[in-house]
Amino acid sequence: MIFLWAFIIGGAICVFGQICFDVFKMDPAHTMTLLVVLGAAFDGLGLYDPLIKFAGAGATVPITSFGNSLVHGALQELQSNGWIGVITGIFEVTSAGISAAIIFSFLAAVFVKPKG
């Protein structure tokens, strides 16, 4: 049953993103930013962790999970290290994802010739 809920919740997040493209005519950068901010807001309100427990990968795979990770790390480090933890917590939790994005973007730029 967890696979069905993961599919439904993950699909609903993706459908929302597609609606942003098609109906609201948002470009990919604005849509991605909106989804990250919504994930961060849901975590700040305490709603994203229950969604992860309910839907598993359906909530952790989409880009909304990145916003969740940013806020989650910042709030954890704020409690343990004070205000400086807000900055360090963001990078502590998301550094692997950010590093992977930089490395794979570099590799794509080196090995893929753009059309033009």
C-alpha cells in the first residue's frame, strides 16, 4: 500500500508543477522555486514530516523535499548552535545534493555540446 500512496502523493506534486507550467504559464525556474518554497513552508509548519511518514519516496523524491531539507537542517542547528546554526544547518543537510548538482552540471557542460 505504501507504493500506491508514494505514487499518488509524488504524482500529485508533479501534477501541481505541470499545472504551474500549463495554466499559469510559469517557466521552469519559477516553478522549481515555488515547489522548493512550498516544501520549506510545509516543513516550517510541521506538515512535511508527517507527509514523508505517510508517502515515503512520494514525498522525498520531488524537489519539494529540498526545501524541506533546507528548513529542517536550519531549525535543528538553530536549536543546538544558536543563530549561526541557521546558516550551517542548511549546508550540513544539503551539501551532498548541492555538490552532486555542481559536479553533474560541470560534467554535462564538458561532455554535451549544446544545440545552436
